Amino acid sequence: MNSEIIHSVVLIGAIGISFLFSSSFFSQFDLQISAALFIIFFIMRKVLGNRIKSHLLESVIFTFVILLTINSTGGINSAFFFLLYFLLFSLALLLEPIISITATVALMIFFMISLPSGQSIKSLVPLFSLAFLTPFALFMGQAYIESRNSKFEIRNLSNKLTQKQEETFLFLSLMLKNHLKSIKTSIDNFMGDHELHEIKKHVRNMEGLIEKFEKET
């Protein structure tokens, strides 16, 4: 299954659970539960390291804790509602940019469902502001991915260039060393046309190998 779909489903589930949790008996222990989640997360990161899907786990924990804090301090009228703005940008950077749209739609639906009756339009302004912020989060997420991909391409090109240079130096070193050794032997044992012919042959071989190497590169 596509990772974007999996991440979207997991985050929507985390958002839904956080709203259900806020209206349950356990909501009075929100601070203790938030602290426990962070402790568990850091222990898992320390013990398991890169073997866990850290970005998805971070996103789920941050989403749950932020929504728990907002819902326990007034919901849409909470003084901590602005944390959702940072959450949307974080999700776009930690996961895929499209996740910011999925999270925004889920947040708006769950907040509207949980609103008490008789709310004025003015009280919904913070909620609708999420929809206006989402395109910026989407843009930043896409820009971050493009920047990261460019760094990978530059790194790969640099590695290929380094490898090519090493191959070139190795080729020239071995080729020149062998032929120069043969030429030196012919010069030391120079007796006439035969040795001169051998020297010319090695020179031609060197030129041919260099030309062949230049064409292949």
C-alpha cells in the first residue's frame, strides 16, 4: 500500500482517538499521559534507533499530545490552538507534503463534530484559518523534498566523480608503469633495430590504450 495512504490513515486514527480520549474519564490525566508518551518515545528511540519508523511515530505522538492539550483547555477557543499551525508544517516536513491536507480536513471535521450547539460563525474563524495555512505547509513540504533530493543527487554525482578519478589514476598508473618498465628494459638491452621496434610498439600500445580510455569516458 502507498506510504501516503498508510500515513494518512494512521494520523486520522490518532486525531480521532485524541478527540474520543478528551471526552472520556481519562482526560483528567492528560498531563501524565503526555509525559508518559514522550518518555516511551525517547526510550524506544534509544533502544531501537533507526529500526522504528521514527517520523511516523513522532507525528502520531505530537499530534495526539497537541490535540489533547487543546481539547483539555477549551477546544477551538483554547489559547494553545496556534500549536496546530506548527503541527501542520511539521507533518509536511516529517512525512509527505500531502499529509498536511489530510490532517487539515480531519481536524476541521472532528472539531466541527465536537463543537457545542449554538456556536457563532466568529468562533469558527480559527478553525477555517487552518484551511488557509495548509497551502503554505504543502509548499514548504514540497520545497523541502526537492532540496533533499538535490542534495542526494549532488552526493551521488560527487561519489561517481571520485570513483571515476580513482579508476583513471589506477589505469594510468598501471598502464604507464608496465609500458615504461618494458621500454626501460629495451633501452638497457639496446642492440639495434629489434629493441627500437619494441620501444615503438610499446609507445603505440600506450597511445592506443589512452585513446580507448578517453573514448570510453
